[in-house]
Amino acid sequence: MPAKHLREFLESNNISYSIVQHEEAYTAQETAKYTHIPGRKLAKTVMIRLDGIMSMAVLPASHRIDFNRLRNITGASEVELASEEEFANMFPGCEKGAMPPFGNLYGMDVFADNHLFEDQHIAFNAGSHTELIRIELSDFRKLVNPIILDFTLKNNC
């Protein structure tokens, strides 16, 4: 079952969503493989620190963060990948590393890569390593109000 906090948020906003069950997966690439969802349509959530402030970066599973580009376009002096230990307790009801891309529910900025917005739907971790939620991109944009930037590179594999 999706994380309670997320499910309640979606339902209280009358957002239509579907749940996709899949084999246990710990990487976005594994999840894409098990669910048969192309990496460009599957959002992965990466925890980062911008000048020491914890933030969320949301990008297609088929991409990776260009940290120099993100630093330059945000004007941050320092952009770093956060360690799991730093954010392990920030997402109650979620398995470690399976947090949904709704940083606004946890009091943090969400930076979404513009490549996510090339389709009508988005799928993302539902708080576990065995479920995804799929919603309309317009609903994601309305609910999260992410800062949309061009900060990724497509993976070569």
C-alpha cells in the first residue's frame, strides 16, 4: 500500500491515481525493467543538498544529475548528493530510499528536470520498493509546484 501520508494527500486533492505492483527493486533501472515502464516515464527521486539545505531532485530514470549545471542554474555554491543516513528518518511511512517525489509534503524544495514533462503521466515510488503510483503530470505539477530546470544528462546505457 502506498505511504499513508501520500495516499491521503492525493485523495484529499481528488487526484486519480493507479498503483503498479512490481518485484522488489532498489534502483530506478530495476523498477523500469520490472514494470515495463520506459525510463523516461519513470521518475526517480534523488536527495541533494544545496548549500547545506536538503532538497529533492526529481528526474527521469534514464537520466543522471549534472551537478555542475544544477549548481550554476540554482546559483548555489555547493550541490552535493545526500547520503541515505542523512535523510533516512525524514520520510515516515516510507522504506529507506523509496520516497515519493513530493518534497513539499516534507518541507523541502523539489527541483524537477524538464525532461520529465515530455509525456502526460508520471510514475514514481509510492513509499516502498514494490509499488509505484502513476498520475497525470499536470496533477503532479499542480500538487508539488516543482522548480522546473534543465539539470540532467541522458545515461549512455
